[in-house]
Amino acid sequence: MSILRHLSVRHGYPEFLDLPWGYPLSEWENRCSRLEEAPKGLSRHPVRFVNYEGVLYAIKELPAGLAEKEYNLLAAMQNLHLPVVDPVGHAEAETHLGPVSVLITRYLEYSVPYRTLFMRASLNRYREHLLDAMAGLLVQLHLADIFWGDCSLSNTLFRRDAGALQAYLVDAETAEIHPDDFSPTLRYHDLEIMEENVNGDLAFLEGANMLAEGVPLSHTGAYIRLRYQSLWEEITREDIISPEENYRIQERIRALNRLGFSVGEVDLTPTDGGNQLRFQVVVTDRNFHRDQLHSLTGVEAEERQAQLMMNEIQEIKATLSQQNNRSTPLSVAAYHWLEEIYQPTLELLRPIIDRQEDAVEPYCQVLENKWFLSERAQQDVGHQAAAEDYLRKFSAQEEITN
């Protein structure tokens, strides 16, 4: 008799008790009415998607005992504010083919698999963003003392982020956490694995005649490695300053904030007999603007999206300060932006948002359109005109597509 031996699910999620746990995933097709088809990368293990009240969950089948380990790793990464899929639960079951374990994660909405970006020539502008996002994800993991062990395009999903992309780790089977002893050797080994896997992913697409023309097949992994090294050096380098150059510390913090990194502390060490200071900043995560925007407005966004919107709030702060002849708190400027700009613009974009169920990316596209129109008109055209023009262009593009 088939037995569900153990099922652990985080609070606030479905119980998943109605799934056909007594059967391997390969036999769920006619036994589960909740199954849905969704894009996915290559996987060494079976993966299916189930629908609960309009929310998709990924179900991955693993050898007995492994699902809980991966669940715990994803949960630990999530607690470190790393971009990973939401771990929901894990199970152990006895099927007629033997014991299995199952990992349950929430499907990453609005995500784009790498295949889409490399198969369509029209999406060429996103490919460089994808490679930068991969490099950034590896840097974030290594800063948190995490060895991925299987970095690949197949194990990563990408979300649009104000015209760029944010990479999310999907598969943590081989990941390891090395607190306080993450060596350069492990970093380089991870980069070697990444380069081999990325080139293998693209070679698979090429072999299946699915790769768009013009993709530098043999150089893609090397490009990610170079972007990684450049970002890693920028974040981890030490600077030498004289005591009267303390302003350079703030300059360095602001530069890292522009890259999205939050600075947890600054290490200062006297050198040259105390006449100089060696300083190094310690970054915590790559959610600086995202956290700042959410704390001020409650709006949830990806990092680059949040950076664009925080730039708007800072501009409003400067304008209000000038108009009122006094310093305006950032919280006041954020409230003005939310009530007078963001929410009215979303109302104009309602036809698009209702179809996509995503408000932030269309808003950021309007900001890009506003910049373009303002440059052409040599004056600020305003959010309403930019939104109305964007809607016209969006509708025209849909007509062409259909």
C-alpha cells in the first residue's frame, strides 16, 4: 500500500494532501486534476506544476531524504535575503516504485526561462542583462559564504527588472554553506562549473536548432566570469585614505548603494604608523533600494525598479524642499509620490495591469517612455502623457503580434 510518510508545509500555504502521493511524478498525469504546464529548464529530476486557487507550485521528485536538505538550504538562503525561489514544504512518500522525497516551492511569477531569451532574436537586448544577472547572483551567493556547485542557466530563472533582469536560484541540490571559511578555491571552482554548464546549456539549444543567430556560444560563460570578477573586485577591494579623507568612505558606500548593495559595516585599520587608514566595507545584500522603497511606501519591487522609483522620490524631496524653503523629510516625499504620481499612473495603466497582474514593470516602462518623450520635446512631458503614449504603443504592438 502506498503511504505518505511525512509532509511538512509552511504556515499559510495549501496542505497538498489531495495530491497523488502514492505515485511517482511520471504517473500523475491522469491522477491529478491540479496539474498545469509552465516553462521550465532542464532538470535531472522530474518536475511538475500544480495549481491551488490560481497560484502555481513546483513539485520536484528527489531520492528519499534529499528534499528536506534542499528545503533547509533554500530557507537559509531566503533568510539571508538572497534571490531564491520560495521554499514551501517537503514530503517523504512510499510509491510502488520505492521511496521518494518531494520538494515543494512556489512558482516564480513573471519569470522568464533562459531558453526564451536565447531562442528569440527579438530579445537580443535582454541577453547581456541575463549574463550580468547571473554574475550578480553568484557574487551575492559567495558574499554569503554559499557554494552553489551547479550554477547553470537551467537552474536559474529571470525576472524583468526595469528593462534589465534579476536572476533567481531555482535549484539548490548541490549548494553548501561555508560560514567563515569560504575559500577563493571554492569561488573559482564554482566559476569553472558555471562556465562549463552555461556553455553546455547553449550547446544543447544549438544542437536542437533552437539557438538564435549571433549568440557567441563559446564565449558566454567566459563573459559571465569576467563580469563576476569585475563586480567582486569592486565590492571587496580595500582602500587607503588619510585621516582627512573620511568623505571617501561615504563616496564608496554610495557607489555600492548604486549597485544595489546594502552596507552593513565599515572596517577601519590604522596603517603606516597611524598616518593612514585602510578601510573595507562589508556588504549585506543587494536589496538596498528595494528595502528602502518598501519601508517608505509598501510597494514591492525588484532592485532596479526600486532604484528608479527612489530616484523619483529623491527628486520630489528636492523640489518640495526648494518650494517650501525648508528640508522635506524623505517620508513626506514618498507619500507625495505614492498619492500624486504612482497610484494615478497605475489607474491609467489598469488595462495592462489587469491582463499581466504586474503593476511595477509597466510603471517603469512608462518612466523610460517619459524620459524618451521629454528628451524629444526638450521639456518634462509628465507621467500622464507618457502613460497614455505607452498605452497606445502597447496596443499597437499587440495588434501586430496578434
